Amino acid sequence: MQDDPQQMIQIRWHGRGGQGAITAAKVVAEATFKSGYGGVVMAPTFGTERRGAPVSTSLKISREKIYDLSPIRFPDIVVVLDYLILNEVDVTVGLKPGGLLIINSPRPLRDHQFPDYRVAVANVTKLGIEAGLRKGIVNSGIIGALGKAGGLVDIEMLSRCIAAEFVGRKPEENVRAAQLVYAATQISEPSRGAANA
Amino acid sequence: MTTAAKTNVLNLSTEEFVHPGNRACSGCGLSILYRIGLKALGRDCIFVVPPSCLTVMQGLFPIAASQMPILNGTFASTAAIATGVRAAMKRRGKQTQVVAWAGDGGTADIGIQALSGALERNEDIIYICYDNEAYMNTGVQRSGTTPQGGLTTTTPYGKKEQGKNLPEIVAAHNPAYVATCSASYPLDFHDKLLKAKQISGLKYIHIQTPCPPGWGCEERMTVKIGKAAIDCGLFDLYEIEDGKKQLSEPSRKLLKKAKLPSVQEYLSMQTRFKALSDEQIAVMQERIDQKWADYRQEFCAE
Amino acid sequence: MPDSRFKVLTSASTSGPGDAGRTGSWRVERPIIDYSRCTPAKTGKASCHLCWLYCPDNVVSKTLEPKIDLEYCKGCGICAEECPVKAIEMVSEEQFVKGGEDE
Amino acid sequence: MSEKLIDSGNNAAAMAVQLAAAEVIAAYPITPQTPLTEKLSELIAAGKMDAEYVAVESEHSALGVCIGAASAGVRAFTATSSNGLLYMSEQLHWAAGSRLPLVMCVVNRGIGAPWSVWNDHQDAMSQRDAGWIQIFAKDHQEIVDMTLKAFRLAELVHIPVMVNYDGYYLSHTYMPFELPDAQTVREFLPTYDYAHTLDPEKPESLNTVTLPDARNDINGVKQPGYMDIRHNLHQEMRLALQVWEEIDADFQQRFGRGGTPILDPYRCDDADFVVVAMGTLANQFHDVVDRLRDEGLKVGVLALQIYRPFPTAIIAEALQSVKAVLVYEKGLSYGNQGALYADLKSALYPYPNRPQLHNFIVGLGGRDIGTEDLYQTLKTACLQEALGTPEQNDTPQWIGLQL
């Protein structure tokens, strides 16, 4: 997908207010920009963000400048920072068949059945604690899962951008979390055999 | 407490900063203040003035009646504009004194938000409110400081509510300096300004300012009426520095008097109070007596 | 620097007397000083000068014989009211009208 | 050295203001502008920007502080949105009338009631007659470049400039842009100068009561009355268009970006149908235009970069011979039509072969503007051969209504 200059990759992030979905998307935006994508647009949920309430953020990535800033309707990738959101929000709305669904979940991959999609699962919450972060810090870790399953940017660039974003806020631990998640992420291919997005 | 040299009429500067032939009414209390006040402030000042009698008195384009640099601004933003001028002076490394000079409407009513903000930030400005107790520039409408019972064009049967005690509202912000003055004691005002110039932070000076057309009196009575307000104990001259209140001489000397002249004498000098009933005047007198009983406790115990 | 093509007209006033014209014409009564009673004039010493202090319009001089600039004096009478020795009398302007109905 | 980075629109604006070396910043928080002034206060507190930050009690005071500072000879800046802009409306007129060279960012947002924190252009449009120059940015690069150019324009022509950009679409969105080199900016932007700086050594009374008629000054020289002063503001605001083009040319020479200071056309050269829009909406049409071009329709989009002064002759010349002009806008003059549409219609009226004009109202209070909706409505308008009555043609169509 990176070879076609016209192709745009659209990532929608689901989290809760305060979980840092925007920061995570920002880090990935920065990393993709630094990796040579000329068009990167990260647009947070527009409006009144409240701690705990479900929020979404969109990230569009392209080789060329992006002119259309309207919200993502048909994402290629959906990232879920808290598997409990799956009960509240239909996170797969518009997700292209064969698209990638990344979930932070304590449950094994087999518990997350989405036959039309590639699914990547990691226990980001647990790995974050192992990395030395306070419980509930998942935004740096989830980037590792995206790094592994998304194949957009390598983990070294992501790690550098995480370290820069978290200056003064445990940068090393945050990088370690992303790297632990990168290593632990498990991926399943779509069972209905849809074409790769 | 900071003290300043006592100025008397003989050593008061003869340098004048306001031109004759300006548009102030005949017998204007504000004119006395402005003329004498500028002698204390000197030339290194920038004035910020909202719509008020002062706007008109200062001249109509292209002629200025005053020799000071003046920024005329919108009604509600005197203290904010003064803040901006002060910030610019700081940037330019200048000590120029920034003086906001507004009426009671521009201070107690529409301008109180900006004043409160500037007080909270303790901006290094002098804020002067000349209080003629109604909107005189627009033809005598009630203001927040119009006294209870006062007749104005918008209180044709007398104002029902009590006036705001603005200096106390200001003092509750704990600024660097609060003082009250009277147009009838211009030298007291002069010396309080000299003192204010020495203090950094926000200095607030509130001046009772008789207005013959607004108060309903002969023009020649401006000074007399202002003095009567103080002599009967209705309006007091004081300073608050570091949270400590001190009466100024014209009011302090009342502490020694067993009985003050009745407020009736002051009220009867002006037609604006002719709607007051005897009961209302009695209530007013009671309030004054109580205030002075409290003052005697507060200041004579020391 | 402003562009020379632009005149930038604003209302910026410069200082000068008589913005309201010759305000002496506002007067209905004229202050007349009786120097035989006026303290500084009588004693020849700088003293009193309350007429100068209280004059709202800057038309009284701080001189041993105080002078009033009738060009601009609005005739408020504060000087007369505040004079401690009652040396100033307010006299109707009618008395100073030259000539009469014939003119 | 210039720097390529990715950041939010609000931060882009803050960095431009930092580069412009504004010395007094006064602002009051309001969504979606807040992060811009938070960033400035942070830069100042951290010693990265040498300026005074005044945390004021209202927007009215924010512009009041700027009026004071600018009158006293110092470059000042504020920013706001929506009701905050309306609350300072009186001050806007005041700043323009006293010819203060202020710059303000307005992060466009719908106006209450009912409350909306989302984007449209009604806030800026409501102030179009205040005497401010109004420019509209389409992306972060334009926010940066226009803000820098705005300071120079304001200070050359002595008219305040409002830099508008879309709330959330730009303010909170991260995208790449290039931040110019500080030294080059210093060369581009001369030191601040106000013609009537408050000065005890040269005292003037500013904004004094001004009579209806011209009046002699103390030297006997005739000075303007109120109407003459206001006429001069109008004339010089018209003339500012030319200066804006000159500034853009100079900016392009120094920084390599520019060339479209007034109109930014996309595929308009041979177009029969031209969309006119401001801000991000104009950019959103790029893909729509490409798609319709692929289908054989000669369509283009023209972004209007400066709304006041309205580039009457320039835009009329550009559009006079196309078949139809389709004005899409995020605001309107209630009880009439879109303000931009009405302006454009009046600009084209003197031209004998003036095109058909259609007005579309979109995205009020943040209502999603579906790119598909833009495509469909534009296509329909282009293919519509049978025209309705003049009144029907002239009636704005509301796109995306849900009830």
C-alpha cells in the first residue's frame, strides 16, 4: 500500500477521554511524517471531550498532501485502546473488508472473532505495568501493536517519537512498553478471505 | 504607612496642564480635580479615559484641552486598556505612570469587570474614579453609586436601592492602595496622588465629585456641598494601605466631635434629595451615626 | 513604517486653549475682586489664594492681586463663595453691556 | 533555518506569533481557540518568547489590552472564537477606527444560541463590517504564512487584520508545515510602528470626540470630521489589497511560498463551473473537482483568501465568463442569503455576461460536510440545464439538513 502515491491510509482510534488516544495518534502521525509521508492529518474528536467517555481520533496518511479534512468514514485500520469499548461502540463501522483491527485486551486473540478483518491483540495494560508505567497508561504501548501489525513505520522510528513525546513523563518506560507490546502482539488473518486492504 | 509631603495652597505648583475655555460645565467639581490632580501627576503620564464628562472636557477633535497624552477608549474597558498601556511601557523600559480616569458609571457599573481583573492582577496603574453619583455626561441617569432616594432622570421618584460602596468593593481585592477623596479637598487629592506615585501595584482613588447640574445646586456651591458631605460624616476620606484603614484629616477630626451636623443640612442643599421622606432621612442619619460609633471604637481605641 | 500611500486619518488631537470657544460668554455674573479686602492684595504677601486653588477653569492667577481671565471665566462663582474675606462679588453681566437699545 | 514539523493548527499559529515577536499577548480562553493562547503563555513562561502575557477577565478586555499596548507603541496579539469575538465586537470597531495595526487569530466556530463549539464561519461573517481586514487560511502552512504577512500588512496600512482558520478542522488537527527561519522573518517584518504612539513628550489625545464636520486645529489647519476619517479608512482598506499582493510577492521571494494572496484557484483555467469557498471547505473540493473532471465536467474551485476588503474587481474578472458560479459557505445573513454569495453577486452584476449563481449553505455548527454531498450537489448543479425562476435560482440550498 505504500507504493501507490495516491493511496491514503486511514486509521481510526477509539479510546476513552483521558486514555491518550490523541497522543498515540499524534506520535504515529509524527513518525509517519518523519518516515517520508508528505500528507499526514491527525484530527481528534471534535468537541467536548470528557474523561472516561468514549472518544475517537482519526489519522490519515498519504504520500501526497491531503486536502480533504472531513472525518474518516471508511478506515483501513481501527485501533481500540480498551477492549471494553467493544461493548459500547461498533468500532468496525466502515472498516474496509480485510482491514486491520487492533485491540488492547487481556483476553486471548481467539476471544476476538471478526471474520472479515485482520485482528491484532495484545495485553497493553499489563505490559505497560511491566514496563514500569502507572496502571492504565496504554497509549504508548498500543503504538507497538500498530507498529507490528500495521507495517507503516518501523518500531525504531516509533520508539524515537515516543521518547520525544513523553519527555519528562517516563520516556524510557513508555518506549519499553511499546517494544514489549510490539513483541507480544498476536495477529490473525481474516477467516472470510477478503482481499487485503 | 507611606507618607507624602503636605502640600498647601502656597507651595502648590503654578504649572497648569489644562487649558481654559474647555467644555466642562460652569462650577464643575471634576474640573477642580483634574486641574489640581495633574499638578501632582506631572508630565510623565499617559491617561486612559472612557466615555465620561472628562472625554468632553478634554476637548473635541482636533483640539485637546489637556496637555497630556490620552487614550480615549470604550466604556467597559478602561482598566484593561490601562493594563495594555502599562504592559507596553514595561516592554519599552519606561517608568511613565499610567493613569486610568473614569466616572462612577465607567467604574462601578459597566467597567467593574475590567477593574476587578486589573485589581486581581495588581496592575501597576493609578485608577481614579470621580464619582458624581450618576451618569452626568448623558444627562443625569442613575448609576450604581447614586445614593438611595436620589432623583435622576431614570429614578424620577428617587432611587430605591442603596448605592454601591465602591471603595470597599475595591479594597476587598487587596490592592496596593485605596483612598477616598473629595473635589472639595483638592490638596488632599494632590497629596494622595503623590503618595500613589511612589507605590507599585494598583492604586485606586475614589473621589466624591459634586456636580451642580446633576445634584441640583448653584454652581458656586460645588466646594461647599462637598465639604458638607464630609462634615456630616456621610462621606469619609480615608486611605487603606496594607489592608489598614486610616481616616484622613478632614474626616479624622470628626472623631473628636461629640455630635456631627445632621445629614439634613447636606441634603437640603441639593434638589436631588427633595423626594426623601423624613423617615428615609432618619434611617440615613441612623446609618451615619452607627458608622461613626463604629469608627470611634476602631480608631479611638488605638 | 507606514506606507506613504496611506494617510491614516485618525482623531488625534493636539493641545490648545479654547476648545469650547470664548467661554466667558457663558457667564451671567462676573466676579469682581475688591482688592481692598483681598488678603494677598491687602497685605502684599503670598497668602490665601483659595480663589486660584478652587477655580475649575484655570482663569484666576496666583498673584498678589489675583487677576481673572474674563475671556474664559464661566462665572461659576466658586471663587466668591470660597473667598474667606468675601472680597469677590458676583455682578450681573447686564451691567457690563455697552451702549443700550439705541446701538 | 526553517523547520519542517507536524503539529496542530493552534500551535502553528502560536509559533507564527512567536516568530513575529509580538510583545504583548492578552487572551481569554474559548474553545477551540484556547490551545493557541495556552501555547503562547507556555512559550512566554518558559522564557522561549520575550513578551508580556496578560491573563484577562474577558475577550472585551483582551482586545482592550491590545488596544492599549498597540497605542503605546508595542506589537500586540490576541485570539478568540465565536461568542468571544462577538463579545469584543465593540473593540474591533474601535481598533479599526483608531487605525491600530493589530493582528488577531479567529478560530472559527458557530455562534450560540444554541451553544455549539463546532466550526462554521458565522463569527467572522458577523464582524465583516467592523473595518478589519479578514483573511482565511486553508491549512497550517497558510496559518503560519498568513499570520506573518498579516503583521506586516497591518503595520503598513494601519488597519487591523483578522486571520481566520477553521475550528477543529485546523485548530486541533495535526498536519505538516514548514516554520520559517527566525532571522528571515525579522528581515521580512520591520519593527512595530504606530503613527500616533502615546508619548508624554509629544502628547496627543487619541480617539477624541469628533464632530460631523471638518474643523480647524489650533494652527488654523482644517482637520477631518468623522465622515472624512471613515471615508479614509474605507479608501485605504480598498488600497490594502494591492499592498497585500506586494507583501505576498516579497514573502514568496524570501520564503518560496505564495503567489495566491487573493484567489487560490484549482483547475479553474478552462472551467465552465467554478466553486467559490473559503477556508478548509475550498480544499475539500479538490478531490470532488478531480472526480468530476474525470467524468468530463469542466469544474474548478476558487478559494477566496481575503474576504475584507472584498476583491470585487479581481474576483469578478476571474468569474465573469464562466457558465455558473457555485458559492458554498458556512454562514449566512439570516433572512437573506449567504454573505459571500451576496457579495459575489453584487460584484458580478455590472458584467454583461455574468454567470449563473447558486448558493449552498453547509456545515453550520459543525454539521458534517460529506465529500459525497459536495460531489452530488455540484454535479447536479452543473448538469442542471433547465433553470428555475430567478427567485428559485437565487434561493440558498441547505445541504445536509437532517430534519
